[in-house]
Amino acid sequence: MGSGQVTDWQGKNVTVAGLGVSGVPAAKVLAGLGARVTVVNDGDDERARTQAAELEALGVTVRLGDGDTLPEGAELVVTAPGWKPDKPLFQAAGRAGVPVWGDVELAWRLRGPDAAPWLAVTGTNGKTTTVQMLAAILKAAGLRTAAVGNIGVSLLDAVLGEEKYDVLAVELSSYQLHWAPSLRAHSAAVLNLAPDHLDWHGSMEAYAADKGRVYEGNRVACVYNVADKATEDLVRAADVEEGCRAVGFTLGTPGPSQLGVVEGLLVDRAFVADRHKNAQELAEVSDVNPPAPHNIANALAAAALARAFGVPAAAVRDGLRSFTPDAHRIAHVADVDGVAYVDDSKATNTHATEASLASYESIVWIAGGLAKGATFDELVAGAAERLRGAVLIGADRALIRDALARHAPEVPVVDLDRTDTGAMLQAVQEARRLARPGDTVLLAPACASMDMFANYNQRGDAFAEAVRELGAR
């Protein structure tokens, strides 16, 4: 398969795996380029049938309820990022010598000759915030840009649409990177590495290796987290273009080739003349919203990528000031009787929750849901002295309860044996009973939400609604 000009696709037999968020647009684009497209999908529900009818009207063949068989004559498989690498479909493709691409790889191959360079961000936590901060900084510098990939504009739309961009801020998950072998970013950052999605990748080593692919072929800067040695190890292992530099970010005083914090200022000692002697002030810590430690780290990573692209210091400050964080990410809902209620429903794994718990002194913690193979001992041991109490909900709450019993036996725990959506109101009421004035009731579940809710947004909304009910009484 060539670089992706239309002539390459005419009559090519392409299988698209999955009818999800990326599958439907991929099938439409490929059909529009003249490929013979067959979509295979595990599910055969009403939604899938509606999507299938829409695609069949465009000449696409759709096979519902059979996502495991490789169609006869397939020359390429384009997969939804969430499909596991051990799926029989991919094993069959491997045996037949058929390449497998993800939606990111497809977008990369379809870029035109004068396409905008990509500034890529991956990591276990903070990706979305960092990419949005990066896009805000690039916009403040007067550049045409968009936050794309796992968020915002779809990558296919960004590379094929009418809009012309100077540079793209691209959020990439480990799944997407796994299926994007030829991606080569201008510069990239791995924010952090902690166990996550191990049920998908099979091991921590495989997960880290997929994250590390973001550095392959970088031209200007590989941005890593000084506090997380695993990210620096990935830079060392990467095969990059001649002259590409390793640039660290740290919450401490930066050394040469690093960005960091000095006396309440974000400073750059990487993209300055004579970085051994000079530092450039970029912004004040108070320009970061919210100025929690992990979020300052996100801002430094975004600044490093923007500076790698040649953005002036003033644009870093202006971009950070204009940035507003997503809902359900350390969002202050209300104060009731001197207790703060904070929604961090987006903390769907232990690493995000660790950052959340580190932001407050005295916490009544609401946690639980689907653990995705995670363990909680390290998280609980690290946060034990900050916990006033804990209220547990969801399918895998016993894992957290047992970790609390081992590492914080004196912390009172309410174990709600419910997985219905109404459980959130009871959880908030129990948290209120445990809290004292000056405490923070923090929803930071450390788990996915799908056992009880459609997604983390709905879980956060349920929490906010429950808090509002408290305040109204």
C-alpha cells in the first residue's frame, strides 16, 4: 500500500474492523477513494443495523455479528483502536501477510504533500488536558490548529477536510499507537507511565512499548517527564531523526534542556540561546487552571511541545490563561456546610486518582467501578494519611476495600452494595456524614464507569446532581 494517493485505493479490498466512532468515517472515506470496503462488526444490534444500512447505501459491504473472520481477498485491515491485538481477525491477517492499520495510521497515510506537522501527546493521564493546553498556546501564537485524535476533531476530518492547518495537536492512546507503525511526529511527549489497560496490552512492557512508539522518527524534540524515569527510558530507546533532542519537564528547578518551575514561574531552559546559562520565563504558576501539581506538569509538557515548534514565550502565557479545563476533571461542584465537593470522575485509573488525592489535605473519597485489572495497594498506601473516610461503589469496590483494610485500617469505610445509578445519591449522603468542615468530598473513582453509568461524564453529572440535592435541603 503506497502513500495514499487516490490511485492507490482504486479497487483495493479493504476490511474495516468495527462500526464505532472511527470505523464508520474510515469506511466512508475509503469507499469515497474507490476502495472495495467490507466492514466486520462483532455486534448485531439496532444501532449497528442503522449504521450498516447507511454504509450499504454507499456501496460498502457490512457483516454484522462476525468480527473474527478475515474476508476473502482482503489486502488491508483498518481497525478501531479498541480491538485487542489477540483477536482472531488480526491473527488471520498476520498469517495471510495482510497489514493492519488503525485510524491514526490511515489518517497519517492520507495526508497531502503539504500536510500540517503533528505535535503528539500520549501518557497514562493528562493527555486530553495537555493537548487542549497545547492547542490554546498554538492559537495564541496565531497558528491555525486543532486538538485532534482521541478528542475534538477527528483525525480523518483534520487531514482530509477543507480547513488548512499550520500544525495539529494530536492526542494518541496506547491503542492508537499500537496500530500506527509509520507515524512520525514533529515532536512528541509521553507525560507519564502507570499500569493501565493491561487487560488489552497483555503486560506493562507491551503497554510501555506502544506508548514509546510516539517518539519514533521525531524531528525536533522528545519531551519526557523528569519525575518518571520510564518516560526517559523510552526516549533513549527511540530511533529519532538526527538532531532531535530529549527535553525534560519537572516541577522542580530545571536543568539545561528542561522546562520547570522557579519561584512561582514556569521557565524554559531548553529552547533558549546558551541553555547552560540562560532561562526564559514563560508564565506564572497562577496562569495554570487549576494550579494543581499534576496540571502544572501538563502545562510544562504543552509548553515544551509548543516551544519545539518555535512558539514565542508570550503565547505560552496567553494560551494557558485562555485555557479552561474539561468538565469532570477536578471540577469544584459546590461547598455545603464548609465541605468542598469535587468531581474528578475522569480519574478512571489509579494514576489519575493518585494525582487527584495529592491535591487535597483531608478527603472523604468516593471510589469504585470497573478496575480494568488494576490493583490499589500503592494508591491507598500513598494517600492513607489524607483520608478522613471512604465510600465505595461499583462492581470491583472490594479490591479497594481490601487495600484500605491493609494500608489504612483506621479510615472508616462505607461499602455500598449497589451498582444502580441511584447509588451515587446515597454515596454523597454517606460522604457528607463522614466529612468535617474544611474537608473535601472527592469523587475520584480510580475505575471505569461502565458497570453503573454510560461513561465518566454521566457518573460526574450524577455526583453533581446529588451534591445539589444536599445543598437544597
